[in-house]
Amino acid sequence: MKHAMFLPSGPAPRMIEWARKIESAGFDSIWQGEFVNSALIPLAAVAPSTSKIKLGAGVVLAFTHSPVMLTFAALDLDYLSEGRFILGLGVAHPNRNNNWYGGHDAGKPVSQMREYLQLMRLITEKSAGGGPIEFQGEYYHVRARDFTPRRTPQPRPRFPIYVAGVKPKMAQLSGELADGLIGNPMFSPRHVRENVVPAVAAGLSISNRRRSEFEILGQCFTVIDNDLATAYRVAARTFLFSIRARIYDDIMTAEGFGNVLEEVRALQKSGKPDDALDKIPREMVDAFAAVGPIDRVRERLKAREGLLDTVILAVPSTQTSADEQDHYRAKILDAFAS
């Protein structure tokens, strides 16, 4: 199982410094998410300062971007990184996509993502030679009599596209049309084993591909600290946003923590964040994260072997200072450097 990390935020020199450290530690890839920031521009900032590590946008909120313009941006990043770029595509709630970001979300994520992927592949194929393009889908329409060729030579025929496939239908689509799948922060081993892996296998069967041709990545909040109580509390903070936003309720409930969600939300609404944090049990942290002394962390990560090809060792950022994040990030690099 390979290791990856997220790119820290901050000014360019800080991002470049950490990107170099992560690459020097032998990690396979480094990722940048998207929320109230670009998933692409920070990767462009570090691309010239690295040479081997893969650079992943994980994930771009697909339905907030034009698929044509996003393809151009991905081709630019693949060019700047000399063929090391991975485009990760994900979805958010239609309310956020349409009202926060002014996007185009039809409320049918799987079918819209299918069309999005098909159009991106078409634009990629046409980018070098140009020519006429005709794409008339349910969600996207492109008609160009003479598509202008791009002048920058591409390092490879096409860049890999990964999809954030959490539920079975999107995971199956990933196996059918994408090059990989990216899991969310609540990507528990049980969820991956029971819901994700079988769905990916079904998609790969449709596309007549082998499992070895497809990469499954999953995130795991990782806190290496000899003080187990501190490690648990740092990791538990990461659950507060997800619980408030209700984005992973089905996964948390399936793990047996449905009652915790309502208790935590009630305390959040009443303005008692510390009490809400205290309601997150250690068993819940262990179901999704790897915390404690290094030997315990390694043991927790073993549960993901055979399920994930790559684990993104994520440093908690909720209610955690930049110095604390750097401390835990350095611990990860020291422990898992190859």
C-alpha cells in the first residue's frame, strides 16, 4: 500500500518546502482539495519544484466547472508537471454547487458525471489536432466547426481522471470510465470492503479491464502521538464539520454511530462545542482514523491493506493550528519515509 499526503496551505514558499519534503520521503502522490480555494493553482505553484511525485487535484467539484475549460486546465497542469498530474473529480450537494458556486448541477450526479467524463475525454482527444466537435448530451452541449489545436506538446496522450466514488453507483461508474477512485475522510475499511470494492469490480467488468489497471485511494486521518488521549481528541475534532454538514451520515450510521450524530448536533446548536467534542467516542475515531503511538497507528492502517492501493495520510485541520499541523505532518513523514 502506497502513501500520499495533502499539500499544506499557505504562501508559495511554504507549499514548495512541504512538497519537496513529501517527495523526498518517497511518498507516491500529493493532493490538493477544493472548497473555498482552487484545487489546481497550488499544484501549479509546486510543480516546477518537484520532479517525481504525482500531483493530484483531489477533488475538483466537477459541476461547478465547465468540462471544456477544466480539461484545458488539466492539460496545462500535466504539461507543467511533465506528465505527473491526476485530475480528481467529485460532487457536492446540489444546493452548494448551484447556490454557493453558481454551478450547473442537475441533481443526477451519476448520469451527469458519466457525461462529464465522456466530454472531457473527447476534448482531450481533440486537443492536439483540433477539428470539428459535436457533443449533444442531456447536460452538456458542445458544437465547434473547427476546434483550435493546442500549441503546447503534451507529455502523454491523456491525463488520468479519478472520481470521488463513495456510494456504489458512483464507484461503479468510476470502475467503468475512470482511472481511479478517491475516498472521503470517512472511508472506513468496512465501507470500502462491503460497498466500494464490489462496485468498482462491476464497473471494471463492464469496461473489460483488470483491477491492476485501476487505483483506489482512501483518506485516513492520522495522528501520531505517544499521548493516546491527545491523539484521540485531535482526531475527534475532524468529525465536527462532517457531522454538522450531514455529508457522511449514512457511513457513520452504518458503523453504528447514528445516535452520536444527533447528540453532537444538539450540542452544536446549543453553542457547546467542547461538550459536542466530548460526545465523539474513541470507538468512532478508531473506525475511521489511525491515532496514537506509531506502532498503534501502523496496526490501524493494516486494516486497509488489500482494500486500498494508496492511503492518503491526512493531518487533521479542524481546530488545529498551523504549527500543530506541521508537527503531526513531520511525524508522518518521519514514520513512513521510504
